[in-house]
Amino acid sequence: MNASCKKWLEDKLAKIEALESYAPEKTTENVAKQYGLSPADIVKLNFNENLYMPRAKLVELLKEVAEECDLRLYPQEEEEKLRKAITEYLRLQQGCVAVGNSSDEVMDRTTRLFLERGDRAVTFAPTFSVFRYCVKYQGAEYVSVPLREGFTLDAEAMRKAFTPEAKLLYLCSPNNPTGNQFGLDAVEALIEEFPGIVIVDEAYGEYADYSVVPLIDKYENLVVLRTFSKAFGLAGLRLGYAVANPTLANAVNKIPAPYVINIVSLTMGRKLLENVGVMRQAVAALKAERGKLINALNEIRGAEAFDSRANFALFNTSKPYEDVYVNMLKRGLIIKKLGKLLMYENCLRATVGLPEMNAKLLNALREYLGD
């Protein structure tokens, strides 16, 4: 390598190293090893996975997929069959679906398609961090408007960021990590006024009160992200999709790499949509447990939990969040540490687990916060 190439590569790698990316967190195995616990005793409540989907049913369907799919072949009609199944599930016209290797990948793809260096992307804070990473990788300006007290939208402040350079607006609703869903009227007003593409992230849409999917015919600039990772329980297979009017959906489908989604994920997604009743039962059970968990958290001295329309609960504690987090780890509980969110100093987030998991979390918090 000549000197000029070496210098260029060093500078480029330094810039890449400085970019933010989604970092892996504590796993069941490393927590067990660090604190001398059995992996079987660890309760993992940090990634909003849906443990209410019956594992036996998923295994049954996966066996069917294994029998049907020839892994020696590239995907053929599987993607089109999945698009058709999604179209029927959401009651859409043909051509409104773009599928991807997780909704995060579809978000990144949409960002790369519609955002260039010098452009501006607008959102609110706190929200899902991956959008910020996508924007920064494009070299664009990231503008984040703080939510108001109670985690409501500050629509007036957001509109001030709608400059001619603003090409993407990101609205996560229900929002991660706050769990609340914004009012439909407020969301629709922002979609109507924004001068570029609006991404509404409905990763938790199945747990919510409403969806903006029906608005795609009304707004030509609207892209709605959905996923199989949450309500459908397929976090390990990384399957997501976008919904938009046919012209915009066709644009989002434009990617340079062939066969971006594997044949197993495509077929498993279709199988689950053919068994959608299983998901709906799981969602209903989780929503019932969600209410119980939030009420129980609010009965603990030193804890304040917030209402949620997702599959997790956000709560603030009287003790430092880092201390609470570590104490939970020592007890075999992995939750998400967040820290300061708006005026709340010590925020943590917990997936709505199965009843026995939630009971373990609640008992641990009562013991530690009640000291």
C-alpha cells in the first residue's frame, strides 16, 4: 500500500470508528458468568421480546418451514407470497408493501434513499436511537425536539425545524423508550405539514390503540414501519416491512443487493400470518399483564411507572438508575438502563414478561427500593 492510500485509509477508518452504532448489551450467558448464577435462572427483560408467543407453536411452524424450503436454492416466490399475506392482514391494496431484514434495515434503507449530506432529519427526544445512527451515517443534520412533560409532542417546536432542508421526519409511535402513543390528530397534522418523507415507526403497533396505516392512501409522503420481531415473536429471524402508497413502496423496495431476506424468514412470516389468531391471543394476554405490572410498579415506594401502549414498561426510581440496574443483575434480572429522560433522572425499562418473571422483578425492586 502506498503512503497516500495508507493515509486515506487511516483517516477513513478513524471517521468510521467515531460513528455511533447499536451496541450489544448484557446477555444471559455473560450475566450468569459475571455474577455466578445459572443461565437457566436469568430473567431477560431488556429487549422487548414477546415471550407470550407459545414457543411450541413457533417450533411447530418452523418444522413445517424446514420441510417446505430447499435451503440449497435462493428465494423464489416466497417474498411475493409474504407481501400478499401482509396485504391481506392489513387490508391493503396490492403493491403497498416493502419487506426487509428487520424494520431497522428498512428504516436504514429509507434513510439512505431519501437523505443526503446537507439534508436535515427531524424527530423528538427521547426516541429509538437507531434512527439517529442512520442519519449520522448519511452525513445529514439530526434535529431532535424534546418531548413535553408527560412525554407529549411539542408540535410547535417541531414545526420550527421543518426547514426546506428537512427531508425526513421520524415519529416512533408507540414510542420507544417511553411506551406512549401520540394522539392521531397530532401525528396526522405533522405528516400533512412536513415538506419531506415521514416515517412512522409502528414496531409496537399490535399493542397500540390505533394505526396510521390507513393514512397511506391520503398522504403520498408517509412510510409506516412494522415488524415481526415484537407481537409475532420472531426477533431471532429479523423480518420487517414498510407500508406506503404503491409508488413510494416501490421506491423503498429498490435495493442493490439481491435476496436480502432469507427463505426461512420469508416463509415463517407467511406461516405466522396464516396463524394470526395465535399472535392476537398472545397480544391480549400481554396487554392484560402489562396493566398489572404498571399498577404493581406504582405501588412500590421509590418507583414511578408510566402508562404504556407497547410491550414494556418505563419507570423512574428514587435511587440512582445505575445502582438499581446492577442490583437487578446480581439478582438475575436483566433490564434496560436509560438514565435521565426529560425531568426524570433515573429511568429504566422492563419488558412485560410472563407473570412469574414480572413477580421476580417486582419482588426484587420492592426489596431494593424499600431498603
